[in-house]
Amino acid sequence: MTENNRYEVVVVGGGAAGLSAALVLGRARRRTLVVDAGEPRNTPSAHMQGYLSRDGMSPAEFLAAGREEIARYGVELVRDRVVDADRDAEGFTATLAGGRTVRARQLVIATGLRDELPRVPGLAERFGRDVVHCPYCHGWEVRDLPTGVLATSPLSVHQALMVTQWSKDVYFFLHEVRESELTDDDVRRLSAAGVTVVPGRVAELVVTDDRLTGVRLAGGAPAEAGTVHDRAVLYAAPRPVPRNDLLVRLGAELRETPFGAYPVIDERGLTSVPGLWAAGNASGFAEQVINAASGGYRAGAAINTDLLMADLDDDTR
């Protein structure tokens, strides 16, 4: 192992969380490497919202700015993927897909998650445009339009109710949910919010001139014979799939949630494995960009402190 492949910290993932952690560590004069596979979750979106001072910025522009910032402080970034990792008494060994092996005293997992979209014809092609998933991310941009919500689980009721804050013309397509699965409270709240409940499965989306114009229901006849409900926007919640392979491989304790298995971490982002950290969507489903950046910052500052104290303790023994 050459000195060129030895780092104090290796950050796996070059999104908001990973870059934020790397920025703090670089400014703290820690030799840091970011390994970025180039698969940010928000790639389909033209803009990101709700990040103070960055509202409306494109995700690509945001990440480019972050890469420039970490480079100022000597942080290295490589476009590669960590395919294996091990831990011993001195730290971590990470193997990259390109064949390189690197060592680190501490390891940050900021690999995020991937979205598995509902299998409705036409949906994937519109995702991030007029098929969206988060009202806080997209609600303002599609406000007051005829809106649909695709039910993929009973939890979709919450999404349908939330969406009424941005549109009063909301259809709730039950799709994968039976009417009998709706609780009395669900029915009462949907009615009070003015949501139109539409039973049956969705067959496809109707697109005209590169715009979503309707949602077609499946029927006993061919899909073309199904009823079409005019809609300009459709909310569809993807199934989140955590990228937790490295955490599992390194023995981190995970907690099961309705949205997948995520590591058990303390308030700083430290997992159950000493020296192993998680930030951003690698640590939980609901981390928006601004939260991911904050989590990366906390982890970076805590790592610097841990390294400092470890070195001081070694010097005084």
C-alpha cells in the first residue's frame, strides 16, 4: 500500500452528504478521498427546491459547485465505485471497481438510495417532470393543476392529503390499494380534503405533445377502452432501495423501516461499527438535499474531532 493510497478519511458517495463531509474534512486539513459513482438520486429533476440560497438550482450545477469547493482544500475525488470494504484494527480497506485499493482510518458511507418506480407504462419517462413524488420538492411548480396521486400502498393516503395543500383538484387513483384497505379515518379525511377517490388499476399515462394529459384506467376490455381521467400532474411514490451493501458487509447494525433497512446511527452519524459513518439517504429515507448536506457536515466535524483525540491519546500513552 503506497502513501498515495492512504487517507485519513474515504467518503463513499459524491452527493450532497458526501461532498459536505469532504468539505469540512478538507478545511480541517484531513487527507480525504471522495469516491463518486455518479448516480445522484435527484438526476431526473431539472431543479431542486427548499435549499435556502440554492432554491431552483439544478442538481448538476449544485454538485459541480461542491466539487470545485472541495478541490480548493486538497480533497481528491475519483469517478469510481467501491465494490468491497474490510475493517481491521487500523481502519478500513476499500476496493474500487477500477482495481485500486485504498486505506482509510475512517469511512463515510454516503451512497444514498435508488428509486424503484411503479411499473405503469409511460411513468418512468415522465418522472421528474410532470410525474413527481414529493410535494415539498415539486408542489409549488405544479400548483393549482389537475393532479393525480397513484396509490402504491395504504401510506399513499398521506401523500394524497398532503397534495391538497397545492391543488384543490386531486384524484386519488387506488391502483394497488383496495377500497377495503382504507380506514374510516382515511375515508373521512379524503372526503374532508375534497379528494376524489378512483378505484381500479391504472393502465397507462396519456401524453400529448410531450405533456401529461391523462391517466387511463385498466378495464375488462383492452387498455384503450379504459376510462381516461384528465390530469396534468401525477404524484407517484417510488419504492426506496437503500444502497446499504457496504454497511452490511462491514457489520453495521441496521433497523428495518417501511422504506427499507437503514443503519442505526447516533446523532453525529456514527454507526455501530467504530469509525464507520453514514450520512444523507444512506442513513434514512427522508433526507432532502439540505438535510443530507447538514448530516454530512455533522459527520465531517465529528470525524475530525475523533481523529484528533485518537492521535492525542496515542501521543500521551
